Amino acid sequence: MEKMQAQEMMSGLRIPEMDELGQFFRSLPTSTLHEDGGHRSMMGDSSKLLTHYHDDARTMYEVFQRGLHISGDGPCLGSRLPNQPYKWISYKEVTARAEHLGSGLLHQGCQPNPNQFIGVFAQNRPEWIISELACYTYSMVVVPLYDTLGPDAIRFIINTADISTVICDKVEKAQVLLDNVERKETPGLRRIILMDDFDSALVEHAKGCGVHVQAMQEVEALGREHYRKPVPPAPDDLSIVCFTSGTTGNPKGVMLTHGNVVADFSGFLKVTDKVIFPNQDDCLISFLPLAHMFERLIESVVYCHGGRIGFYQGDIRLLPDDMKALRPTIFPVVPRLLNRMYDKIFSQANSPLKRWLLNFAAKRKGAEVSSGIIRSDSIWDKIFFSKIQASLGGRLRMIITGAAPTSPTVLGFLRAALGCQVYEAYGQTECTAGCTFTTPGDWTTGHVGAPLPCNLIKLVDVPEKNYFASKGEGEVCVKGPNVFKGYLKDPERTAETLDADGWLHSGDIGKWLPGEYISPEKIENIYIRSQPVAQLYVHGDSLQSCLVGIVVPDPEVMPEWAKKKGILGIYKDLCKNTELKKAILEDLVRLGKASGLHSFEQVKNIYIHNEMFSIENGLLTPTLKAKRPELKEFFKAKIDQLYSSISM
């Protein structure tokens, strides 16, 4: 390609009503115009959208099995009591408990298929994940219940989803459920399984209502005695019905398949895989409600790769103490919490001079962030920011925020102060969680990045609000394998939200921001100033999230240049020398930074070729211009190797 095609990328600040222009769409080199009018990420196959990242993880059951395989008997789920260290349950124990719980449910009449809905009514804790995995192990469907919906909504969900069994954490929640049964408002509820201890009074109350109350351990023990082999789901099977509160009327049950969830988190993985790939050493702090998809999506990314999830104590006021004890590497947050962090930092800088110094340090650090340098060991960190970083455990490498707009001022300051990558996402439950995500290397604010590689984004006219797609404004619409299958038993509202062509109409207003192209020629013209370089070819692959390059060193200049760096040898041998390759790559990146290239415009790997591009070998035109399609084909195998060897 003469230019790596890049058109508008969507960014958005979500609002529930179309009252104002609330989305901002960032145009950077990771989105292209699709044939049916939507913009898509370039980080995926040009003919189809991303459905999965790992071939062995296409359902949520397989996702956990993959983590089990990687980690073995490593720590998986952790919790703590006040002033105590975290205690961990291993992957093997989580798997065994899930199989026993699932077998116990089947022994008591539940069916191992996607028509069997199981309610989960609990705060974040290990048993939530065990209950969820029990359902997935036997192809059953999770239906989260949560307090903030209110008692009317809980009754509505139980009745609409025909839930006969609810797994809940506390006695108080069991009482709420029993009160509904007693008033004959949820006649189908027949079983409550409790995570916490309970007394005989609750059992008697339940008996009087025709409900059987059991301890979770009791059901697990039943399952050990009457073990059933797993009945794994298929990607198209329903995995969860996540009820969301509308502005009016009853909540809507968003039906998400295993494939929906896997596609969405695979899009996140694809965008970030070359900069911050999850691994066994990762640890996530879980405090955002598991009843919402955002938290559960990020958690599934962690345990897909054998990492750990540590749960907070259940009291948000104790979250800082939990962070220090857990020392997480991944921190999913909402803007409200980021605002509190920002306010607390500045409230402690209790004089005009201290505030000025803090802002000055953040600006200096922010300049580094803008040029693609993310670190926590600068002089500014040592003087100003190390205490802030230590208060969050001192190991953070990724913060992900979503669910509402984030102030550009807050986001910019925290990206500098926290010394880790801070991503912003936009989406809604109907597209599983996210549909856009910050592009690594683009640390500007005021937008929420590009379309994920699992979905298309387009804007459609809203004439009554004076928004028109021709002006780059309109209702945000999403299409792809992460888009839900409809609302449970609500065809009317499904038809209002999902059109005949499969586009999800979000109800949010968005705007495309001005864009730019990545021009390989521009980058090559900067890099060619590198002293040892005679020729080069910069390549961007639509299946990848970064650039690579082919470099031909100058036979006359390069050996002497290498000698000055302590690298000795003849030309052909030097071209195979890894130290020389590293030195040339560093010089290219140095020139790129000096010329103002963004991080995403810099090559991340190079191959040193020892033969000049020429007219004779078909790689140059008669006017000595690079023949880009021929170069791409000639170096195809080397390019593939460059991408596969980039460190994750």
C-alpha cells in the first residue's frame, strides 16, 4: 500500500440520553472504512471481524481451562480478613469446587443446557466466580442480581428468567428473596444456596414459604458424591443474561453468548498484545460489581492467562488498604474513583507552591507520556509521585477506565503521576462491554480511542437533534460478534435496538475527531538520516498493532559506525549480528522521537538485509522509488518472523 490506510477511529464519552454531543471519535491509524458504512479497527483481518484470540479459548469454560493449564496449581482467587494477608484458592481447587457445585445443582434437578438459568446475588468474592464457572462447566446460564436495581427489579428478573435457584452471599439477601416468595411475588423460586453461615430460623422461615435453603458447601458435597462429567457449552450458547436498568420501565435482560464475551475481550487483547500482554504474574483487584460486564470481562482476560484475582473486603473505604496488601498490576476503575484520587492528591498539596510544583512535575512527566515513554523511575517520580504509586501497591502496569466520561485534566495528570498505562474504553452491555479502546501510544485525552477489532462503528443521522453523519456526528451504532442476541422475552425492545442488518443502536451521540494517516514514506524519510542506513522499508500489517522495518546498511559506512560501538566484523557478518541490529533500531527510534513521531509510528522490530534494493532485483522502479507491493511480497517471511518475535 502506498499509505497505510487510516481513517476515523471512534472515541466516546457515553451518555444515556441523546441530549448533547457526548462521544468524541479519535482518528488515528487503526481504523478503516468498511463496505457497509462502519469504521473498523485495522488490527484484524480485512475480511472479517475478530471472534477469538486463542484457538483453545472460544467459550468462557475454555477460557478458564486455559488459565488452569498455564497456571497448574498456581493461585487463582484471593480474599482477606481485616488486617490479614490475602489467602489464595488455586486454579485446581476453583475448578474442582465449580465441578462439585455444578454436579450438586444437576443432582437436585437443574439441567445441563443453556435453558437453565441460575441467579447469583452476591458481592464480589471467590464464590461468585466459582458459581459462575459451575454454570459454564455444565452449559447453564448465569443471571446476576444486584441491590441497586431495587426489590421490584429483582422480582421482575426472577420471574422473567424463570429462576428457581439463586446462589447468594448473605442471610439478609436470602431474607429479601424469601419475603418476595412469601408475598407470592416470585412463586417459581424454590432453592436458595448461601455462601455465608446461617441459622435454623432461616431454614424454618424458608420451609414455610416452600423454599429449600442450603449451604454452598452442602451442595458441593452432594456434587462430590454424585459427580457429573463437564458438559461444556458451544460459542453460540447463551452464557449470561445481564439485566440493565433503563431510564423507564422494567430492566432489560441482555442475552450474551460465550462467543460474544470471548470476542469482546479478544478485541482488547489484540489492541494491547504487543505492549502489555497479560501473564501469570498479573494480579487484578476486584471491587467493581461482578454483576456488570466491564469487571467480569477484564477478570476473564486475567484468568485466561493464568493470573490472579484478589477481592476487596467489601467496603470501598478499605480499598486503599486492600491495594497495599494485594499489590495489583491491573486496576479496572470508573471515573468517579479517578476523580477522588485526583482530588485527594491535590488536597494533600496544601499550599499554592506545592500545587504549582505538583502540576509542574506532572507536565514534565506528561511530556514523556506524550512521546511514548511510560515509566515510574524518573526524577519526578522519586520526588513527587512515588508515594502516590506506593499507595496503590507500587506494581500497577495497567489501569482501565470506562462506564462514564473521564475528565481530560484528571486523565492526563494520572497518566503522568501513576507511571503506568491508563486506557479508556467506551461501550455498553449490549456490545458485551467495550466497543472502542485507547490505542497504545496515543495518550491524548478527550476521546476513547478506536473501534475494537471485533466490531464496526458507524454514526447515523438523528435529524430531530440536528446531528448528521455527513458532518461526522450522529447516533453511535455497533456491529460485530460482540453484539448481543437480544433482550430476554422482549422482542419489541429488541427490535428497537437491533436493526435488521445487525447494527446495535446505542442511543448515544458521537462525533468523529479529525484524523491523520500513517505515511510509511514520512517515517522512512526520517529514519534514512540514520548514519549506518542506506535503504529501508517500513511495513504495517493490518493483522498487527505495530510497525516493523527492513533495513539495508551502507556497506561503506556501517562497519566503521559499528566499530565505534565496539561491534567488530565484516559487512555480511555484521548484518547478522544481534548487537548491531539493536544499535540500529535504537538509532532509528532516537531519530523518530527527535522528529516528533508518535509511539505508534515507530518501528518495533527490524530485519537487517545485506543486499541493496535495485531495479535489477525488482524492488525499485526505474526512477529508483521503492516498489512497495513487491517489497512486501519479497520480505513476507521475514516480516512474519519480525512480528512473531516481538516481545509480548
